[in-house]
Amino acid sequence: MKLSPFAPKSPPHLPAIDGVRLAACESGIKYKNRTDLLLMLFDPGTSVAGVFTHSKTAGAPVEWCRTQLPGGQARALVVNSGNSNAFTGARGRDTVKATAEAAAKAAGCEPNAVFIASTGVIGQPFDASVITRQLPALSKSAHGDGWADAASAIMTTDTHPKLATRTASIDGIAITLNGIAKGSGMIAPDMATLLCFVATDAPIDAAVLQHLLQPAADQSFNAITVDGDTSTSDTLLVFATHAAAKRGVAPIRDASDPRLAGFRKALDALTLDLALQVVKDGEGLTKFVTLHITGAETATAARRIGMSIANSPLVKTAIAGDDPNWGRLVMAVGKAGEMADPDKMAIRFGDIQVAENGSAVASYTEAAGAAYFKRSEITLTVDVGVGNARATVYTCDLTADYVSINADYRS
């Protein structure tokens, strides 16, 4: 598989976070000679928040996490790649339960403090022993500097690991946020991304974390699409170890606490960074696209119009072929089902005004549009002419390599 043209020359180094230990190994669930199993361990007192797929065929790990999340506490996270444990019925649920019990024993906690995520092939049950037999050794080898291995262990068709780190200040004391994500195809998140895990040493209660997480997901993971397909496994979890309390940070138990301002900004930036890394590793991509929708009736309408354009195969293949066929943008606006005024619509490619008041501008040339579309990063702006609301959506082109990757996925 070809490396994404946007892959970093080297992944960033993520610092250790007090209260978090990680370890990864090769379990052989699907891949050979690849790490595919991750264990993250958290100190007692760690709070957790999460958002998950709205898919009606969500996997057994998602069901498990939804059940445990109201408890607000976490001691372990187990993640496997290669098999999503979705559409696996009672056997899939038994595998999750056995995994949670084994991880709880390794972490010294109750199973309801264990969170589980899986990604990979749908509809193929597997024996929990593939995972459970590895957990004792992983728990013994886990250490604070294992972020790079963790990011690699959760990949499927990704061409590179995705990591990001940010810092914030609370009470004048530095707070760290680290995150890893995976995703390359089956990306049109509905509440979260394929898989993303964030940890911080901030002393923030679970309810407050949850309050911060949903807006962060909406402006990042819920604003991206590669191919329009929502995964059965979408999971975004944030873990706060409260370790910074030992350095003098007073716990935050109220979502209106003004001390959250810097942390909120850092969380938003971290999740957006990881979400854009997912799009820039879209299966078979050659171009990254930022799509601005303006002049919409509501923010929700703007988002729907943006996704209609971003998920259009005709738009995406035109971008892949350097074809500035702006009529396809008009088509995709129309099929979104939201208000738009054809006589007031305007379109821009970057700084190039293509159309306004419902028709092409006299100064626009096809040659200029084609030259712009040869860029690796493209910005498209569409004003639909009915209001003041706006939204931004991120996507990529659709190439023959995407077809090849998915035609051969299980081969």
C-alpha cells in the first residue's frame, strides 16, 4: 500500500502522562508481523468520557463501552485491530466480556472500569483467548513512553500512525493532552471517528469531560469524510488521570469553571489535528480538500450541504482528475435537501471567483480552475445565498487506488 502523500516524515514524540501506561504486541488476530493489540492502563481515580457511532449495527465493544460509560471511571483500555467484533451476536458479546474480565484482573480493578474497542473485518467472530492470553504480559511491560507503539497497533488500512499532543495551563500549571487515532477508509463519522483515544493528566470530572468532548467531536471528527460510510466501531474516548492534582491543580467539577478555557482550546485543537490526519490518510487519496459552506439557513443545513458535496463521487472524482467541473458542486448542493437560492449562489476555488449570482463570472477561465485543481491541498467555498450560517467540512479525492484497496481488503 502506498504511503499517503501527506504522511509526516517522522511521527511526533508524545511525552509520558502521569497515570498512563501503554503496551502493544502482535496477537495474530488478522495481521502477521504487525502489532495489533493495545493495552492502556490508568491509575485509580481516572475519569472517562466518550462518544460513539450511531450505527444501528454497532459492534459488541461499542455496546460494552456505552454500558460502562455512565460509571465515569476507567482503569484499562483494550484495543485490537484486524477484527471489528461487529455483527457477531452472542459470541461477540462473550468475547468482550471475557476480555474485560481478563483486563480487569491484569489492572487490579472491576470489569466495569475496562473499556474495549475493535476495528477491522465485520461479521467474523474470534476467540477471546487470542487477546486474553496476551494481557498479563502486556500489563507487566506497560510504560509511559509507549504512545508510538500504541498508535501503530490500532491501524488497519492506515499508511502511517496518527499521533498528536498539546499542552494547556490550569492554575498556572502545565497540563498535557496526548491522542492517537486510526482511520483511512469507512470514514464518515457519526458522533466520533473510527477510533480515537485521548489521555490527559488534568483533574477533570467525567461529567465535565463529557460536556467538553461533544463540541470537540462535532468540530473535528464529525466534520470529516473520506467515503461516506459510517463505521460500526466509531469510538472516541478521553481519559483524565487527575495526576496534575498532585502538582497543585484543584479538581474541576463544574463545566462553567473559567479555568477550563485553555484546556477546552487544547482539546479542540488536538481532536481537529487527529481528524485531519485521518482525512489526509484517506484510502488512495492524492488531494486534501477543505470545503467552506456559507450563506446557509442554519449551521445544521450548512453541515448537511457540506457533507453532500464532500461525499459526492462525482465531485471527488473530478477533483482526482484535476477537472474543475463546478456544475457538480451545484448538483451536490441541490441534492442535500436544504434551502439554497440558485440565483444567489457563489463558488470559489481558493481565491478564484468561479461563479456568483447563479452563473459563472466573466473573468473565470477553465484553465485557471484546472491549474488550481492540480494542487495537493484544495479549498472550495460555496455560498448558497439564503442566510448567514456556515460550516467547514474536510474530505479528500476518490481515486482508482481507493477501489483497489477495498476490492482487495479481505484477500
